[in-house]
Amino acid sequence: MNKSPRTNSTTWKDAVRAVVLTLPPEFSLKEVLAHGGELQRQFPNNRFVDAKIRQSLQILRDQRLLDFTGRGRYRRLDTAPVFSPLIDFTVASQFISAAQAARVALETWASFNLYCVSCESEALDQLPTNTPVADFECFVCKRTYQLKGKNGRFGARIPGAAYKPTIDAIRNARMPDHVFVEYDMRFGTVVFVDAVPGHAITEDRVVPRRALSAEARRAGWQGCNIFIEGLPRARMVAPAGIDRRMVRERWESL
């Protein structure tokens, strides 16, 4: 079973929030950056401390724990994190392709709302474009995730990533966990989200698609389909709401 060990390590978001709580209710980015040395000691393997501080402040802002008041200044709101089921499709309005626009909008939603089911991290890092197989990574436990979305309900199969990297990931026990997001584009709302462990996606579930023709922009590229019917899963989002502790307990049993 390809399981990452459970960890209780402090996340960047929690570490930066702990710093923020020592500051006055209104503070500056410079005041937070001044704590870079102590944060570096907490995360000795990270070479981009200032960038992680800025990213963590953005996450705290998007979760309505902070308010950005302009010119590098913030105000604490001291409220609980808020999950939003709303997808903002205007962030991808510059794309002509409807499929690409939906993908970008969904990835933007996921970067603000998804969390790691394998550890206590409340946010995921989006991986660089064209990273093979995976879309997100937990910066605490390093577990990777691939995001799949559909307007409506998923059927028995989904389009996967490139065929060969997918097979290689399965054979090398590196298949990322998958997150299936079902949304309603009419209302711009996420309805259901399920997490599926990567180890459950076996080679026999992956079927190659025909390679793209020589005239195509990505000539020779070969994708795949993945049969998902019957896969074990942990429901992360439902209209009635689901406590994250229950999601993680369910995940541990898969």
C-alpha cells in the first residue's frame, strides 16, 4: 500500500499564523518577514522562506483570517477558516477553449480550498504546469494529488494523464492520489468532491488512447482513460458539509 506516513508537523500556514498572533491587530508584511530566521529554523529544508511567508499570508487572507488593507499591510480578523464551494470562472475568461478555461478555474478553486487528507496540512501547493501525472503537492508530507473535474456526475471512466508516465507511476508505486470534483457550471458551485488513493488505481484500470496524429500540435502524444468504477474513496465535500476530521479518519481506513 502506497501510504505516506501521518505527520503532526506544523504547516507553513500555521507557523505564519502563530507569528501573526504575536503582532498587533494591524501589521505589515515587513514585520512578518522579520521572523524569517525563526521560520527558517522550523523549516530548514526550504530555501524560499520569504516566498512561503507571502504564500501563507495569501492563504490566511483567502480563508478570511486576515484582511489585506493595501501597501503591504494586513489586519487580523480572528475568525475560523471558511470553505467556499463557489468556482470563479472569470479567472479564466481569457481562454478561448472552454475545457482549458474550466481547468484553470477549477485549479484556482482547488488552490484555495483543497487540503491534504493524509496529514494536518490545510493547503496544497500547485505544481508547475506540465508536471507529469500530478497537479498538487502537500508541502508538509509531500503527498501528490491529481485533480479531475466534471460538470455533472462522473461516469465509469475518466480521461487520465499521458499514458506512459501514468503506467510508470503505477509500476514505481508513485501514482498520485486523485481528487474528483463534480460541479454545476450553471451556478458555479462545487457539489461533491471525492479523494481516491493512488495505490487503488492499478495498471489494469488504465487503457491507452490513440496517439495524436502527426498534424496535431502535440504530435505523438498518447493519453489514457482510467476506469474508476468501484474505487475506494473518501468524500471531502458534500452539500451538507463534512468535518475534515471525519474525512481523514475515513482516508486512514482505505
